[in-house]
Amino acid sequence: MSTLRVVWYSIVSGANDYWSIFTPKSWVFGWLIRVVSQVTFFALIGTLLQSQVQTEFLLVGNAVMVAGMGATFALHQPTAERGNGTLPLLLASPSRPVIVMLSRGLYVVADAIWSALLGLAIVGPAFGLHLPWPRSLLVIPLTALVGVSAYCFSTFLAGVIIAHRNINNLVVNTTIVLLMVLCGVNVPVSEFPAWLEWIARCLPITDGLEAIRGVLAGDPWSSVAAHIGGELLAAGGWLALALLTFGRFIRAGQRDGSLEFAS
């Protein structure tokens, strides 16, 4: 029960933080416009190539990538907590620190999933993207799966760099770029060398994105299910790594003095 209480209060405090960052107006005219512009930019590349297939490939890939990109912003969380002076309090929780961090940052992944779905819904019809009914409804939980998978991955990385705040922004930006390059967002992973495709399959987003493309393209359910299984496996693997290593990284930083509690 103690852990459940910690999870609940972590979620509530994270949600309160979120509403202190955004107002509805700033979210729509700041963040949402950025999302729509980003997806539109890549869809226009397909239009310039005079290929509807390429247009839809780039549009769907970059819309879904918003869920992964937003979830990756969870890497900023330890730095933000340190700057706010709340990191020592969170680490002193009666629950495991990774549980607190995972719960407190859920607003990040929720916002990322919602943003991705809105980007797809707004930009897709403008470029003639066909959304088959009712199977296109499956895009909603699949986008959520992609966001959660990327969140598990970013939580693991947050533990890795929690004692190295000076490289936080570098790691965030590098991670987002690498995910865009390796996860089939703009180039099919089937075009990669076998060893690179294997790496891509181990990352979040890759299989979830292919499942979404398969749903929209009318691929057999067996193929879609295989990609869903791959994404679930990736999410579970990164979550397990985060649960196993987050506390170890914190304890290592405390032992050698590299874990700073103030900015």
C-alpha cells in the first residue's frame, strides 16, 4: 500500500507541475503548432518527391516520432528536480527512486502520446492520408505503446546520466536524432544492413511504428501482431533495465560524490 500511495502522489505532483508549465493557450499556440509544423515539414518532402507513398511514410513516421520524442524529454527530469531542489526529497522516498521518477514523469509520456495523435489527425487529412475505419482506431493504443516504450528507454538513460548533469542536453538531443535515424521514421529499417536492423529492433519505436503503418496499410493481422509483440518486448526490456540499474547508478553517485543535489 505504501508503494501505491507513493505512485499516486508522484503522479499527482507531476500533473501539477505540468499545469504550471503550460496553460491551454501556450500549449496550443506553442507546443502544438511546433508538432504540426514538424510533421508537415517532413510530409512536404514527400510531396516534393511527387510520391504519395513517400508522403504518407514520412508523415506517419514523424507523427508517431512525436510520441517517442516527447517521452525522451523525461531525460530532463533529474536535472529539473535538482534545479528545483526536490531531488533529495524524491530520493529519500520510502519507495524505490525509480518508482518515484517513473510515476512523477508520466505526464511527459501522456502529453507526448496526445501530441502525436493530434499531429496525425490534423496533418494526415491535409495530405490525403487514408485512415481505414474502424481498424485505424488501433493507432491510438499503438501510439500509446510507442510512447511508453520510449519512456522506459529514457528512464533507463536518465539513471545512466543522473550523476553527469553537464551532458544532459547533449544526451537528450543525440538520443532523439539517433531514434529518428535508426527507428524507421524516415528510412525503412529493411534497407539497413542486417546488424544495424538488429540494433533498430532493440530500440523503442521501431516495431510499434511498423505496426501502425501496417494497420493503416491494411497488412495482415499476423504481421501487425508480430510488430506489436516486438514493441512490447522492447518496452519490457528497457523497463527491466531501468528497474534494475536506476538505484545502482544513484548509489554509485552517492559513494563517489558525483551525484549533486543542487544546481
